[in-house]
Amino acid sequence: MIASKKSDLIKKDWEIDFYSRPITDENGKKRWELLITSTNNFKDTNTFKWEKICPASNVNSIWLKDALEEAIDAAYSQGWDKPSVIRCWRSSMRTMIKRAADKIGIELISSRRTYSLIEWLADRERSFYPQQKGYIGVNLAPPVNPITNQAIPLPEEVRGDSWSFASLSLNTLREADQWEIQFSNLIPIKDSINQNISIPGIRLFSPKRSLALAAWLGGLEPAKLVIEGTQIILEAGQADRWLVTDVEKEAQKAIENNFLNTKLEADGLQFISVQKNPDENTLDGFWMLKDIGDI
């Protein structure tokens, strides 16, 4: 399909991974590969995907810029517009990707909100790479060492006046695109998830700064919540770890189990919301998160 007008084109952010794969060529060199996928938001059913093998001798920003331009042309021919933003989570490739993206006027955001890409890459590692000639059986999708930066307190601009642990039924969460929210980011929910499970999250409250807090929180690129001891930590950006709050020792185990159960049974879904107070239904911010392991 070739779109006839600019207004007909689908505009989505892209997620990108440019890295070596568990495959060697005839010279014993690791295969490098560029993977690009559009970001799936909530009920999207259409996804742009693009891939290109890069010779090991050509791994540089010049090759990558040319490949990105080729991907943009391919996207356009399929009805997709050039993205304004691309996200990458792999810190070792950030400089090269940014240099290439800058040359063609695309903003790079370092972020672990690359759920569509990681799911695609994991699927390729399970079913595609093992079938390729030269496969060496080494998992290269997530970084070898999980991110273990020390958690630091949330920036003052993102600290609510109070907070509460919360949960939403899956059916309620499926209606999130109908809610009035000032700042939000919703991600797809798989049909295979147990309909009776509750999705855990936290609510931040601020009667006077709720809207500003939500705007700041979105800029942090929130990715997932983790429980470490009696601390709730928000992992965000490419390597940021923010201390949200401490929980009472008595409540720690129950909260931890809730998050663990959801990770195992509900595709890792979580949420974080921002509102003025617990009694109002209006949300100034709402982000669906996903715990998909160490990325």
C-alpha cells in the first residue's frame, strides 16, 4: 500500500536494536543486525517491522544512518510516516544510534519502554536464530549483567504528597483508553491473560501539583516497578532506578507476592497513576508498565 497523502500515513514512535546476534558468518564473525518495530499502543493491531543484516566490518553510524533512511522509505511504501522519536534500551549502542538519528532529524530517547521490541527479539531468540546457519546458542537479547544502579530518591518534581498501593481488575484496565487522562501511555494487553487476575500498581497523590507531577513522570520514561526489601523502586529511562517509597514490613510480603504473581501470570503488567487525591476519579497521569526481566 502506498499512501496518497501525508495525512494518510500512520505516525508511531519506533523502537530500535542494533547489535550482534548469536550467529557467526563464514569468517567466524558475529552477525550484526538492525531490528526496528513501531511501538504498539494498547489496542493497535498494525505493526511496522523492519530488519537488516549489517556486515561486522560496517558497524558504524554511517551504515546505520543509511539503513534508517532505507527503513523510512520502506515504511512510507507501507503507509507509515517517518517517526519523530526512536527508543533504544541498550546503553552500549546509544552514542552510535544517536549520531545516526541526529543526521536524519529523529530524536533518540534512552528508554526501557521498548516492550514491543523486546518481545519480538525474545521470539526471534526462541524460534528464528536457532534455525540459522552459524547459530552458536548464546543468548544476547538482554545485557549480560542486569542493571544494578543504586536507587536514589525521586526528583522533587515527581514526589507526591502521599501514595497508596492499588490494584485494578484486568477488565477495568482494558477500558483505560476510555478514561480522561492528561498524560498517559497505554500498552497492549494479551488476550491470553487470566481474566480474573488483578494488576498491581501504585497511586501518587498531590492536591496542588498533580498535573505538573504527571508531566515530569512521563519524562522519566517509567518502565517497571520492583520490590527490593521494603522499598518500592521505579526503574525508568535507560538505567535509572528511583526510590518511590518504603513500605511497612508487615505489608512488604503481600505486595511483593502480588507483583510476582502478575509477572508470572499477567505478562508482567503493572501501572502507576497520578491524581489529586484518593477520592477523585480523575487521573492526571497513568502509565501501564511491564516487568519483562532485566533490560
